[in-house]
Amino acid sequence: MTKQTKSLLKDYGHKLRGGQLYRASAPGEPPANRSGNLRLSWRPQSASERIGKTVTIKPAITTEVKYAPYLEEGTDRMAPRPFEDPIIEKAMPRISQIFKEPY
């Protein structure tokens, strides 16, 4: 158990999971990392569309984790824990910069 975990346990009295402090995310925050499955599950996905001689490629990422939509959208018993839009907003300046570079 780390010094920080001991301090938090003493201050807040949270239960430990596997010797590590676990604190669930609050409504509106991104999901807390419990197992790492969601974080490790992202895979590339691209779709292409042909209109005449022009091909448009739409790159994306996707996850097969079954609980991802419930975290993103929430349920009757749980408020949403959005994670997709904050990632897109954070990445957008760099994406725009890449597409502005000459090739």
C-alpha cells in the first residue's frame, strides 16, 4: 500500500480493492479506471465512401466493451460519465494542425 493510499484511507475511510484505493467517478466526470478494460479496448475503425471518382475516408476508433454506452449515456440508475466528447475536444486542435500541414 502506497503512502498516498494510506493517507487517503485514513482521511476518507474508503474501502480498498486489491490493496489499492478505488474512488468511483462523479456524475459528469469521465469513468474512473477500475480494471483498465475500457482504456485498453480501443481499436481503429475506418469507413470509406465512394462518390464518383472521389473516395472519402472517415477514420474512427471503436470499442467492443459492452458497458461503454451505459457509461457514456447513463442509465435510469446512473448519471452519464461522458468520455468520448472530452477526448475529441482535446484532440481536435492537433487534428486540425495535422490536416493543415502540406503534403
